[in-house]
Amino acid sequence: MSLATGRQSESARAASAAEARYRIDVPIAPARAARVVALDDRAAQVAARLAAHRWAHAEFLRADAVGELRELGGGPLPLTAALIGADVVVVLATEDGGRDTAERIGRHCFRYGITTAGVVLGQGFEADDAVAALRPYARVLLLSADESDVFELLTALRV
Amino acid sequence: MGELFRQYWIPAMLAEELPETDGPPVRVKLLSERLVAFRDSEGRYGLVDEFCAHRGASLWFGRNEQGGLRCPYHGWKYDVSGQCLEVPSEADNSSFCQNVKLTSYPLVKIGDVLWTYMGDAATQPPLPEFEWTHVPAEQTYTSKRWQQCNWLQAFEGGIDSSHVTFLHSGGLKTDPLFKGAKGNEYNLNDTKPFFEVADSDGGLFVGARRNAEDGTYYWRITPWVMPAFTMVPPRGDHPVHGHFWVPIDDENCWTYSFDYHPVRPLTETERQAMVDGHGVHSKNIPGTYRPMANMDNDYLIDREAQKRGETYSGVAGIAMQDASLQESMGPIVDRSKERLVPADSGIIKARQKLRKAAVALRDEGVTPPGVDPEHHRVRSAAVVLPQAESFLDSCRDAVKAVPGTAQHTV
Ligand code: FES
Ligand SMILES: [Fe+2]
């Protein structure tokens, strides 16, 4: 390129707005099979609203009172079956009730190399234990988040 | 986003650019406006419209004399507030010139920086209180460089802790302002940090966690104060550094880079290293704020140094390693083509906060986070904590700027 113009360096020419137009434009295939797991009732309400949006592969689940996973509005699923084929799991919590489930999910994902993200909705003080249970396993913890943060996270991850 | 920036005091230039009274005026472009800065006979700073109200000559050519800047074309003269003082051609010039006033903004020296506020005078906030500009002069150093890309993609590098282990790996071992800290070993030994992102009053804290000794984590905590102030977590007893990214226009920004020590003067060696462009600073072309290594010379890329492992990308210096890659994305990177990962959550959240603040300001007139000077009193920190502890709970004091106390560092 620098030879062609004779003036500008290759980097200067390549970094111009004019050259930016030539970046190959192909649609980005969603690469992530995501599971969004709500650990408690309030988190499940958020998950239900999020599930109403259009997603590529994301599936939304919730933990029930005994720590089993279920599809939103569906029957129970063993944890292993629920997370089969997933490559990212986003865990939503608003309080400590889901602590044990958080730990089980964390362990499972760690063992199977599934990237885990934890999102604490609200001020987070009520979810300290759930966060502590997830901390060793979650690649990222978003604390003091709100519903739109989860939406933005899932959108950015193209799930 | 322009309106959002106009809620804040932002760096306009370095104090060294206007060293003397009645010195030459300096062109300043900020938030897509062309301005000229000068210091009048009494030492007052002025930041006014670059172009003369008469027929639009650039006041960069102005004569800075006797309490004002005089346009050399037909002699109109302005004071630091942009008020026209004299129109020589008018018989009764007092009443005519009263009505002539150039747009102007306040320009205030705090530390080594001249700050301006480009918003509505009615909502001008109190002056900024960032610690780096309030410690004694011998404890602080600030440089700036022109970066040829949108401010946001530059700023995002400041809260992106995961690139350090790769891009800056050479610098961790050799840079005089980085090397030797215990924390560097943790950094280099664990290339897959875990992240926690939490709201602060003024923006965010991004915590990056790596394995340390058994049962402990090494945490690096990066604060962001909206809109564009970030600090790098400290290393050992090295001075603490950080940045302020200021939009020049949509495709250019000023990167202000600072280093300060909260409780001791910088040593001669440290200050010289900063002047020489080590650490977060750049070596600039003398008389300018353009880095010597820039896109016009391919950043002086050295493929042999890359092969030898001295630099990871072939570009020398931490500042230019960042700038070269951020500029290579193009003047405004196309974010619709990104593939973000959970480790990018800090960036995802920061964009979200900026957008929310801009919308709340536009629709409801809500003052954004980071305007209140109380929000400026933050610090970065590097700490080793037991695994069970949350960095936010354990580091409340460490991330607060308390004058006269040392930084928390490993
Ligand atoms: S253009 Fe400035 S005085 Fe005429
Ligand atoms: Fe960097």
C-alpha cells in the first residue's frame, strides 16, 4: 500500500476512514449456546421478560425450591441435561436462596469448561452468599446490575 | 455524547503550553470546537472561539498584549472572557463592542493541567478533585499525546485489564516504571484473570483477579470515573498512573497520562523515565504532542524485537502499544462487527452506563455520575486477599483517595 501511494505509510492509510469501508462485511454467526439460569423468584421474573426477546440459541431456566432446574414454565431437568451443549452459562441472582444451586452450577461448568458469568440484580447485599458460592467459578461477576445490564450482556455475547 | 461531556470539567491542555503572561496563543480543538487559549498580561487564562468576530481571521495570529488578544487583521481586541474591548474603526466603539462577545469557556489551572467546562454556565459544577492534580508538584507528572481515533475505543483500553498480560508482557519485565513488583509475577503467571464489575458513585470499579499463593487471589482494581478518567492499579512502590481521554472530535482524542505518588516526591530517575516516554507516557516529537512513533512511520515497528520477545507486538512502549492497536481499528471502530466475551463485561457495562447517562440527561435533565467532585476521590489498588473475600468489601478504604495516605499495592 505504501508503494502505491508513495506518501503515506501503510498504517496511516490503513487506519483511515476511507479504508475502513473495505472491511469484509459478513454476518456474524452466533457462536454461543447460552443457558440463562435464574436462581430465585425475582430473578426468574427477569429471566421470563428477557426470554420474550429474540435470541439465537439462548435457553432460559430457573432453579426451583429444591434446587432442581426447570425450563421456564416447564418440568424439572437434571442439571447435567439442562447444561448439555452449553458453552456459556449466565446465572442471575437477587438473593441468597440459590446459593447451593449456584455452587453446583459453578462446579459443573468448571469441570466441563463452560464459561460462567454471574449477574447479581439489585444492590447485591442480599446475595452475598450466592456470589461467594459462584466466585471461584465465574469468569465474570456483574455486581449491582439491573435488568438492562443482563439484556446488554446477552446481546453483546450474541447468544 | 457531546452534551454529556459538557457536564464535566475536562482537561483542555497542559499548563506548560501557556507558560507565561502575554505569551503566544495556542490553538485548542475540543469536543469538535476550534478554540484559542491564551494567558493575558495579568496571568488570567482564556479559552475563546478561534475566529475573530469581525471577518473570521484566526486569533492564533493574535497579538497578546495589554490585557487582551488583538486580531492582527483590523485590530479588534478581546479579553479572556471573549468580550470585545476595542473596535478601532468605530467612532463610538464602546457601545458597539459591548455587543460583541466570542464564545468562551473558563480555563482553570489545577495541578499541571488547565481544565475547562464547556457546558451551560448555570450548571457549572465545582472544580475537579482528582488526587493526581492535588498532591504537591514534586509528587506528580502529566503528559499528553494526540491519538488518532475516537476517544471511546481509546478509553476502553483503560478498563480492559485482560490485555496487559499479552500486549504489555515485555513492559512488565523491563519498563523502569513497572518492573520489579511482586504483583507482576502473579500477572505473568496467570493469563486468564477472572473479573468482577461493580457500580461506584461516579462510574465503575473493575476488579481483575488472578491466582496468588495458596488460598489467596491477587486483585487489581481499576476505577472509572465518568466520563473518561481511569486509573491503572499500582505496582509495588512505583508511582500510580492513569489516564483522561478527551475528545478532540469524533476521530481524534487527547490522551492525558499521569503518574503520581500519594505520599512521596517522584525521584529524579522516575521523572526522567516519564519524560523519556516510559511507563504510560510517550516520547513525543519535540515541540508537539504527537508521539515519535505514530501511524505515519508504522509506529517504528520492530519485528526482530518482537521475535526476541522484548516486545509482544513489535511496538515499543506501553503507551504506543495501546495507541497503535486502538488506531488500527480505524477512526471509529465498527462495533457491530465485534465478538465480545464475558471477560469484556467491564466494557459492555461502561458503554451501557454512558448511554444511560446521556439519555437521562437528554430526557430528564439528570446530572450524570462523575460530575460531583466527591466522585473523583478514588484510587486504583492492587491487593492480595483470601479467596473467600469480595474485593469490594475488603477494599473500600483502598479505593478511596485519602490525602497523605499511601496507596494499597503489591
Ligand atoms: S478579522 Fe479580526 S479584526 Fe478584522
Ligand atoms: Fe494497555
